[in-house]
Amino acid sequence: MKTIATLEPLTTRLLEIQRINSAASLLSWDQETYMPAGGGEARAEQIAVLQGLAHQKLVSPEIEQLLSQWIDPATGRALEQPGDGWDEPARSLLREVWRDFSRAKKLPSQFVMTLSRETSLAQQVWAEARKQDKFAMFLPNLRTILSLKREEAQYLGYKESPYDALLDVYEPGSTVASLRPLFAQLKARLVPLLKRVMDSTVRIDDSMLRYSYDQARQLEFGRLVLIAMGYDFERGRLDLSAHPFTTSFHPTDVRVTTRVFEHELQSCLFSCIHEGGHGLYDQGLDQRYYGTPLGDSVSLGIHESQSRLWENCVGRSRAFWRFFYPILQQTFPHQLRGVDREQFYAAINRVQPSFIRVEADELTYNLHIMLRFEIEQDLIEGRTQPDELPGMWNRKMEEYLAITPPKDADGVLQDVHWSLGSFGYFPTYTLGNLYSVQFFEQAKREMPHLEDEIAAGRLMVLRRWLEQKIHRWGRMFTPDHLAQRVTGSSVSPEPFLAYLEKKYGELYQL
Amino acid sequence: MKTIATLEPLTTRLLEIQRINSAASLLSWDQETYMPAGGGEARAEQIAVLQGLAHQKLVSPEIEQLLSQWIDPATGRALEQPGDGWDEPARSLLREVWRDFSRAKKLPSQFVMTLSRETSLAQQVWAEARKQDKFAMFLPNLRTILSLKREEAQYLGYKESPYDALLDVYEPGSTVASLRPLFAQLKARLVPLLKRVMDSTVRIDDSMLRYSYDQARQLEFGRLVLIAMGYDFERGRLDLSAHPFTTSFHPTDVRVTTRVFEHELQSCLFSCIHEGGHGLYDQGLDQRYYGTPLGDSVSLGIHESQSRLWENCVGRSRAFWRFFYPILQQTFPHQLRGVDREQFYAAINRVQPSFIRVEADELTYNLHIMLRFEIEQDLIEGRTQPDELPGMWNRKMEEYLAITPPKDADGVLQDVHWSLGSFGYFPTYTLGNLYSVQFFEQAKREMPHLEDEIAAGRLMVLRRWLEQKIHRWGRMFTPDHLAQRVTGSSVSPEPFLAYLEKKYGELYQL
């Protein structure tokens, strides 16, 4: 039986590439957290050099030669000789390296560096444009990035839509054709559910979330929850950034960020829990496989399922607050003295169409994604031009959520993704929502006392389950295979919709 | 006339190498400031990969081929054809690239990576050993590093002493033979001066420096002084680290660190000024030359001259405190109410043999360096073994300063340098002290009102002078040539000794 040990000449090279990529990730983390304003241009070039190098090394003749010994270049499958097969980890590793290699091979290194440089720069322009509420300031960069991403889709190749080539990068196997029915099913039940909620006579008061909350104490509480979740601060950090994110340089150095506003208690709180969910995934990857696909997360959809599971299924549940609400009350005794646990639970689950995706409730959230999914298709397929975006955005907001953003900063300029060139990324958020409920329901089936554990503040039991079922496997299985292994079925909107209908049906007495 | 433009195929490659090196520097900065404890091993490997890559690229056949078109490999001089010479920047650039290339060429890339990895790891062991006051814990790493550095000296080659090969890395042109007479002259006048000071009947009270000072306010004051010096926070940061240092990733991103102790007012204050001096040098380098030797600092001795000039000639002068003492008093009104400016000036200039080099006064400081210079020679030349170090250290402390460290943490374990493999680095501190006074005296000659400017808080006039005379030239001139250009003579102990004898003669009424 041939094992990963057989692949040592390959894994040594992959390890070097991973270290270069990890270095580039630290440069990006620093750009978002501590870099002085003047350092942006030099930083963009430094990251571009590292990403260019990593790319060159991946598509090098040495790696191609190694792979061609073991893999059928036509199918990407490991070559088997009778009586001398590969074990499953080795076969998975080859499959996934082939995936990365063959995709990278299609992109010229020069293109990779240009894209890296342009996105680092565009990100800084976008931040300023959003601050000044000037879409026109960002438009030239957006045009450049869009044109590069359309070029990328041509390099990568696709059967039906160029957008498929980009979707597959973030969520292996996903296509416009597979996502459209999911979104259609969601729309068919979410829009009526939203209408019933809005028509309900129940009025939820969430004004207490906007009292004044000391920022240092908010952060302290966020840290406390992260520790309870099992996020290891010996192998991680919590910092501030304009937009919360998680990044990892190795399972022993996984960093999360948050933001904190005096008058928005839920912002710091839920971004800590959300990013903590991402952080647990990255801390839970198998260190022995660092540098290989088996030591990497399987897809953005699965990654997002971890953050949303913790943020929503746990962090917005009654069970969670049974334990944590008394601590939150002690942390903010004046603000929360007169607010009982049930009122607080209702407040953090209030449904209200709003402009900003990351602040959306669980019900309207996927409508925000649907809007972006449709716009991205139109952009990548060339039906829409970047200058038409503000109008298009506002019309769709009106259509899905019956509200119109008062300014572009709260509309089309709100997300960092397009400046990063991350077209095709948004749909993974919706996949993450669907997976999160599917996984959580499975966890409850396997651990009937899970909610009691959560209610007692013992979150580690859930963390361990996720680690065993999902984190430790890296890219051993495809996302779909993983979902089937863990829950017995592929991704489906049904558990998610049932969960929302039950939750809001009860909360709004529908 | 051939110019730097002629060298474009070379400078493009150098720029890529510099960007890799800058990325490695950010990884090191992060290691010392924000990296979680668990991340150390992975980080050591990441830095090693980047440094190995940068080394490989520098010694690549492409660069060798380019250089051999323009340079005589025997002498390192630019080849001149009649009527078609190089201008001075191009000639300097070639000279310095040749210096870097020919040295790097002598080291196998594998050796560079091993040294990088071992020093990253040793640094972490050293920090722990110092904390626990256990020299034995650090000894195995020290043995490894020493043996690697002796190997490096063999690779690099030398005429008289293997230590010369290491000295030359930090201070081009310096050798044991050139440094010994400098140290002898210093010893001949510093030891008697110290004796006279200690025998003086003048007693300086510095107890006010050990009152309780709010740490945040100390940092605020440090920032204020940095701003007054002209350190640009749009292109820099001030962070905390166990040992203050300065690092630069580009002239637009130069970072300094400090440390702050509640009961040691001078620690944060003078490390801010000291590192600020380093920071001004790096911010003052010419951006157009980034990536080439002309955009790099000329030597560690000259670099240290900038930090010591600001720390001592400026920061420990009466003129400086004429402006800043009232502000310091306002910052700490309770602690400094009864202390007048002259008392404060005396306190920060009190001479007192002490264990820790970085806290030493200007008089005893070079005796600390002399001790290290002698020990390093013995280690590199093989006359002393690492396990003999604690005894040797303590004997020399007794001989030069008449004190014996109570523990190794305050003795042989106090400096990070050996863990970093920086043998040959310490003498540049003494050179920096000598240069600092030599430069400052020259600045006063050229700007007779300099002290009045300083006394009015207008420090920018000095910063501009240093930038014009020193910073902007990078490695255009050798350190010795630069000193001659700026002051009319090579480095000499005379101005430094005269400065100390005057300063302490007056303070201690000798």
C-alpha cells in the first residue's frame, strides 16, 4: 500500500510553498490591523512578490514531473497498479494537489502578480471610497479587477458560465446551475416568511442593544466567550480591524479580529463568536498535514458553516444565554438590569430588513446574498457594467427587502469582496448557512444532551464533535462527500428553512 | 556616461529580493510583538524559507552573469571603457552589490536556512532561559549557533582572525586589528575617569526616576518626543516588545518598539528616543533606491550613531530638557513637582556601574561593550568554550566595573545578540557612540544656533541636517568615507572622550 510517505518529495515542496503563502497571509493580516497608512503601496508589492513566487513554485516542472508519475493528467486520478494501490489519505492528497496544480497551471505567474497587486491597492481605495461615500472613486479599480477576473475565468475555463470558473475556486463543485435552484427554494419560502414576520403584531424591543457599552468590557466579554468555545489563545490572538476576519499561518497561529462600537452591543459580540467559529476550524486542522491539502480547510462554504453554526445556532440560542446572560448582566449591570433573558433573546433575534449584510438577521441575510449572486453573474457574464451597479443594487434592495439604501456606503460599497477580486465568494455564505443548520441538527441527534451542555456553558463538547467530524479531515473529502459523511445527505435548504420557520414562528407567534 | 538606468535588469532582480527580505522582517517584527506563544516553531520555518529564497535569488546565475558584464570579479571594481565610464551612484551600487553578492555566494543556501531556523528557535529558548535565569537551558542552542558562526567565518574567509569575517558583515572594513587600538584608547581614559567620578563627593539623587509613573502616560510622552524629532507616524508605528528595536520594510513603513516600566521613567523615555534615531535613519533613506544598496543603511555603526546621537547628545542634554521638562512635569505633576530641571538633568546623567548594558550611563557603556568584544574574540577564535561564559563574564565585570552580577539573567544572559547569531555586532555600539559625538560636534559647528533650536523644541533642523548629510546617501559611500565627508576625518575616540570629560567633569565637579 502506498501512503503519504511515498509522496515525500512532493510534500516537501508543498511545505515550502505553504510557508511562502503563510508569510503572505501575515503581510495581509498586518495590512488590516497594524500597518501605518503610508505603507500600503510597498506592502502590495511585497505580497505580490510572495504570491507570484508561490505560484511559480506550484506550477514548476519539478512538481509537474512528480505528479505525472502518480496521476493521470487527463482525469486527475491517482494511477493504480495492480496490488499496489494508494491508501485514502494519499489518494485524496493527490486529487487535491492536482486540483490546485492544474488550476494554477492555467494562470500565468505574471497574471497572478498583477491580480495580487491590483487587489491590494483596490482594497485601500475601496476603504477610502466607502468612507467618503464616493462610488466613482472606486469605479476605476473595480473596472480593472472585474476585467482581470473575467480574464481569469477564461484562463480557467468553464462549460456553461464564466462565473462557474470563479465559483469553483471557493466551493469546489458549485456552479450557477447547482446554486440557482437552492436560491429559488430559499426565496420561495423566505420572502413569504419575512412578510408574515413583518405583518405580525409582535413588536420586539431591541433598544437596549444600543445603550452605551464600554468598549474594553465588550472586548473582554468577547474574549471570555472565545475561551469558553475552546479557541486557544496560546495559538491565537484577537485584534481589531475595520472588518472582522480570521486568518491562519499554521494551526499554532490562527488569528481572529473583531470591531467594537459603543452603541452596538451585538457587533463585537457576534463577530467574536462568528470569527471564533472560523478560528476553531483552522486551529482544529491536523498539524501533521500542514502544507498539504489535508491540512487545509475544504471549502469556504464549510468554513462559513462553522462560523454561522457558532454565531447563530449557538450564539443566538436560548440555551447559550441561559449560561452567558447572567455573566453579560454582571459585565454591564446598569444597562441590563431591567432586561430579562427572554427579552434579550428576542432582541438579538429581531427580524428587520436592513442595509448592511453583516448586521442582517438570519432571515433576511440570504436575501442579501441572493442580490449579490445575481449581480455577480451579470457582471462576469458581461450583461452589466460596473457603472450601473449603484442603480442595480438599489433596485434589487427595494425588490427583496423593500428598502433603499440612503447612500452607496451603505449599499453597493459596503463589502470588501469585490475590491479583493473575490467574485464567486458570496454564495458560499448562503451555503454556509445551510450547512450550519444541517450540521447542528446532526450534532443534536448524536448528542441528545447537547443543548443542556450549552446551557451549562460547556461548549467544548460541541467543539470536539466538530473537530472530529469536520476540522481534522482538511480536504480529505470533497465538501459534498463530507456533508454526506457527517449528515447522511448533500446540502439542502430544508433543515435551514425548517429551523427558521420554527424559530421565528415561535418568536413572532405566526 | 552609464547610470543606474543601465543596471535596470539587475535592480529589478534586487527589488524582488528586497521585497522577500522585507517580508521576512515583518515576520520577525510580528514574532517580537504580537505572535502568540504557540506560533514560534512554524514562524522559524517560515522565516527560514524566505531568507533561503532571498539568498538563492541573490547568488543565482542570472545575477552573476549580469555582474560579470560590469565588474571585475577579482577586484569588485566596475569595468570602465575609455570614454564610457559610470557615474558615482552606479559605481557605488555595483561596488556594494558585489560586496553582498560575493559574500552571499560563499554561503550555501542550506547553511543560510539552517542558521535562520536555529537562530529563530534559539531566540525563543534564550528568552525563556533568561526569564528562568538558567544559562544551562540556553547552552545547547548557544553551542549550535557558535559552531554555525565559526563555520560561517570559514566560508567567508579572513586574513588574521575568523572574527574579522563576522565583524565586516556589520561594519564594512572593521577588523580586530582596527578595533583593538580604539578600545585601548577608550579604556585608558574611561577607567580613570570612572574612578574620579566614583571618588567625587558629589552625590546625585535619581530616586525620582523610580517613583510610580502611569505607563500609558509614559508612552504618550514618548510619542510626543518622537513626533517632535520628526518621526513620521504615517510611515511608522510605536509598539511594545521585550527588547526595544527598530525595523523597516520600506521607507514608508519603519517601526520602532519600546518597553515601559511603572518604576523606571528613563526606560521608555530613552528607548523611544534611541529607537526614534534609528527610525529617522530608515525613514530618511531614498525611496527611489529601495531594493538597491543605495536605499539601505551603510553600517550598524553609523546606524547606532543616529540612535545614540538622539538619545545622548540630544536626549541627555540640558538644551533638550529646557523645552521638554515643563511638558514632562505637566504630564507627571505629582511626581515631579519638587524636582527642578537641573536636578532632573543630573539624575538622567548619573554615573553608576550597573549590570545591564542597555541601562548603562554613557561613561560605563563602552566598558560593557569591551567585555563582549573580548569574549566574542575568544569564542570565535576557539580559546573559550560556551560553558565557561558565566564565569568569564563575571570576572570581567569585576575587573572593569568592580561589580558582580547576582544572577546570569543580569549577566551573561542579558543580551539577545548571541541567540540571533549576531557575533561581531557589539563593537558597532561603541563605534556608534564615537560617531555620534563626532557627527553632533560637526552639526554644532555648521549650525551655531543648534542648541538654541533644540532648547526651543525645534528638533527638525537637526533631523534635516542628518538626513542631508547621512540618511539619504544609503550605501553610496563606505562608512569611513562618509565620516570623512561629513566631519573631515575618520572615526576617532577623541571627540567622544572630550565630550564625556567635559560633561562629567562639570557634573561631578572633577
